[in-house]
Amino acid sequence: MVAPSFFALALAGLFGLGTGALAALGAALLALVLASAALWRRFRRQAQQRLPPAAHEAPGATRPAAPESEGQRRHRAEAQEARERASALAEERTERSAAAARSLDAAQRARLEAEARALKASEEEAKRLAYRAEKAAEQETRARRATEEAEAIGLRAQAAEQMRAEVARTARDEAQARLQRVEAEAGQTLAAGLERTRSQGFVARLNAILGTGRTVDAAVLAELEEALFTADIGVQTAAKLVETAREQAKRSELADASRVKSLIEAEVARILDLPAPRSLEGGGPPHVVMVVGVNGAGKTTTIGKLAARLTKQGKRVVLAAGDTFRAAAAEQLDIWAERAGAQLVKGAEDSDPGAVVYEAVKQAVASGADVVLADTAGRLHTTAPLMEELQKIRRVLGKALPGAPHEVLLILDATVGQNAIAQAKRFQEAVGVTSIVLTKLDGTAKGGVIIGIADALKLPVSWVGIGEKVADLRPFAAAEFVKALFAS
């Protein structure tokens, strides 16, 4: 150590002046600072020559996944160099202290102790420099990690957004595929659906009597009366049609039998032309439809077809499995909900149907659905508890959404003939039917029952079912129906 020895001699000379001890001590301290600077430069050069990059890291520090930045490497190198400088100064200080303890000369001992104190001050300063450099490196590491974490969060958010977009795209594709399947199910024409009624029912009898060009006389009117009274249009309606024909015959307004048929066709059109509310819209939102009818009439199937029709129009539909007494009803509705892309709300078997429809309406309101179709139990219409249960469900719907239900659809099976009129009366008295869906017209010759229902109860028909496909559930139009019914 050439430089320290030189400055030690200088200090010894200063202390030898005697009376200027304080001034000499200050000079000695200045010399030690200069020596420390020289030592620091020498150790720095040595550190740069012999230390690998990894040695500049703090002991036990975890290297980040990405390479360190230039700033991090610089701070860690400065910290390492400062620690080594402090270590060298500590060794030098120990030597001075030991020499002072061995010295018998008071002046020399004082000098060595002063050098030790100066070295201690330089050592502490080196330690502070190491701490500050290490802290700066850690701050830069945390800042970098925060940046990397923010980037990772951004990437995760971007991936999540891409996933949501993919899910939405898949859902749209599936919905489009469902709609395409529904559209592919082309239904039959109304005339084809009414073929049995036209060829085997009361229209066929009318054609047999009135299609021969016969003159209208008492015999023709008697045959007409028998044909109408034995048809499924109902006694009251048959009597009205016969009376109208008799009155015009008396006034000689019917020249031949073919004109009687035209008269009856016009009267049937008048009977069926009732003012009807727009079905499946107008209430809420959501527009709540309560669907009633006896078991086997086709309630669940009709609900499924209506749901498919609505979702095809882009509306959001909730189905309420309110028929909790029949286990197969919820399963069947579940299949239709999946097919139509509608939401299904159901409860356990034998659970409270009121609770199910209440929950369905609440979910529909919360999700912003457009329509709720509520299925109900359908035991025989002569069973009093059923009607009481339906009245309860109607009240519950009103509690779930004021004004609900906005529509009460009665599903009637056309194959039961005049019994459908009795069913319609009972349901109308119990729950206030707003319109009728007449199903299975394609499977019966009793389609004329629709005329008796409209005449006796003044209940409009909103839908007719003429086949199994979704498209075979058609909105009812009186003029179109009469034209198809009486088509030759």
C-alpha cells in the first residue's frame, strides 16, 4: 500500500510538530480521505476485471424471468463495489486499531487511533453507498415487474375478450343453425291441413247436398238441417245457419242449392271474424302468456313451437315449466327450450307451480327477456282443484309482474269435437281466456268445432295447428281459414 504509507509518514511528521496537534489531526484526516478515494478506484478496477455479471446481484436475489435492464445491472455493480470497498476499509481499520493497541509511544498510538476513526467513517460511507445502490436496483426491479404485470394483465384481458367474442360468435352460429333448421321445416298449406274436415266432415255433407244444382225446397232444407245438427259446429250455431237459409229461401233469394252453400260460407266467415288481441306481444315487457288446457291437447308442444317462432324473430324467450304434476312435461319443455334457444325455468317434480312461474317472470324481468310462456297443469277440466290451481297461478303472475298475464291462451284439441266447446266454457269462467289455439286440425274431420266455439263464446282463435312441424302452427286468419275450408 504505497499511498497509505506515504500519507502515514506525512501524518507522523505533522504530529511531531507538538503544539499544532489539532491542525495536524485535520491534515491527517484529509490524507485518509484521499487514500480512501485511491483505494476505491483500485478495488473498482479489480472488481470489473474479476467479477462475472452474476456476482453483481444481491445475495439470495431471485433473477426475473426477463434479462435485467442496463440500469439494474449498473446499480447492482455499484452496490457490489461499495460493499467490497467497505470490507477493505474494515480490514485496514482493524490493522490500525491493532497497531494502536500495540504501540508504546503515545503520539504514535494517537495517530493510529485517528487513522482508524477516519477509516471507520469511510467504511460507513461505503456501506451507505452500497445500500443506496441496492435500493435503487430493487426499486427499478419492482417498477419493471409492475410494468410486466400490467402488460400481463392486459394480455389476459385481451385473451378473455377474445374468448368472449369467440363464445358469442359460437352462440350466434348455433342460433343461426337452429333458425335454419326451423326454416327448413316447411309446413303444409292450410288447405292440406283441413283436408279431412273438408272431405269427411260437415263441408263434405254440404257439398253432397248443395253441389248438385238442386232447387232449394223443403227437402233440401231438411237435409241441410240434419247435416248441420249432426256436425261438430254445435246445436246453437247449426240452428242459426239453418234459420238464415230458411229466411232467404222464403224470400226467394236462393235460386238453387249452390247459393245456399255460398250463404253458409259467408255466415261462417262472419261468425269467425271476431276482434282478436295481438298474440305474443303488447304487454310488459316481458309479455307474459299463461297457457292452459287439458292434458293431451298439445300445450307443451304448442309452447315449444311458439318459442321457436319468437326466437326466430330475434326475441328472447323464457319458458316456465308450471306443469309440475306431470314429470314428462318439464322434460318435453326442456327439449323444446334447447331446440328453440329459449331459457327454461323449472322446479322439482310436484313442487309448487306458482313458485316456478313466479321465478320465471322475475328472471325474465332481470334478463330483459321479451316473452314468458308459462305452461300449466292440465288434468280434466271437470276437476275443481285444477281450476283453483290455475286461478292461483294467474294471481301469482300478477304479483310477479303487475298486469300479468297479458294473454291467456287456451289449447283445444280439434279431435274432441263438441266437447271442446264445453272445455272452453269452463276455462273461460275460471281464468278468463283471451284467445284459443286449436290443434290437430290435420288429424280430424271435426274442424268445424271452431265455428261453434267462436259463435257460442265469442272467443277469437289466434292460432291453428295443422301438422307436427313448427311452421304448421299458423296464425289464424278468418278469411283464409274459410277459403281453405270451403275450397272445392
